[in-house]
Amino acid sequence: MITGTRVTVELILEKLAAGETVEQIIDEHPRITKEGVYAALAFASEALRADVVYPT
């Protein structure tokens, strides 16, 4: 979750993948900041660097 909200990193990633802009996400979820969206991306990036292999 993004600190201070009930919005998950997964939701942020899904919205970005669907083509929403950072500004649109912030408009829909006013408690989220631009820095929060970028923190979600950084968290996801770090999680993917882990030595865990996920089957596809």
C-alpha cells in the first residue's frame, strides 16, 4: 500500500499499464502524490530484483 492510503502498489501498476497518467491517478485518488506513485514503481522494481522466479 502507498503510505497513508488504502491504495496498493498493484493498483498503481495496473492503472499505469492501462495507459493512465500519473496525473489521472492523482485526480482519482487525491491522497496519493506524484512521489507516492514513483515510490510504488521503485518498490515494484526492487521486488522484481529479488532472487525469486515466478512461473509464467
